[in-house]
Amino acid sequence: MVVENFINSYLPDFYGIGALEELRLSFAQKAKLLPTRRSSGAFVRPGIIQPNAVRNKFGHRLDHQIDFNEIEAITRALAITRTGVEFNSPVEAIEAFAPVACAFLSIPPKHLQ
């Protein structure tokens, strides 16, 4: 939900969309709207999309066990942003990725842009 809040700020600024909330988009739809290149949002986009797929698996099987191969985009981003940090579980990696995603989706004030 925290990452979604940052997406809700990022998308209107990036695309110049007014009243994004009126579109009533799902998290998955918003994540797919993130740019795929030439943007800080593009760097974290694959890692934002992956946890949604993992979450959906829990919707079908409550005992689902997350495997590191399900979050490869997250681990790739963390290898760059959290150099040398090893994660004991996929959940730890997902939790470590959330603030990274938020940082990359942060929009600096106009005078700093």
C-alpha cells in the first residue's frame, strides 16, 4: 500500500494526468502504467509488478511458499541498490525493496527538478 501511494503521486506527475484516482485503476493497472525506460520509475517497475503476481498466488493457495525465482526483478534491483546485502528469505527481500521503490518513485520539488 505504501508503494501504491507513491505510484499515485508519480503517475499524474509523469504523464500530466489530472484526477488519476477517478479512473479507479487497480494496483496492477497502475504498475503497468509505469514507464519502461528513461525514468527512475522504469528501474523499479519490474520489481513492483512481481509482488502483485506473488500476492495473487496467495489468493489461490494460502500455504504458498515464495521462492527467490519468483522475485528475480526485485533481487536484481536490490543487487544494485543494496550492494552486498544478502537476504535470508524472499519476504525479507520484498520488504527491503519497498523503500527502494518508494525512493525511485519520489518526485522532487519543482525547484530541485
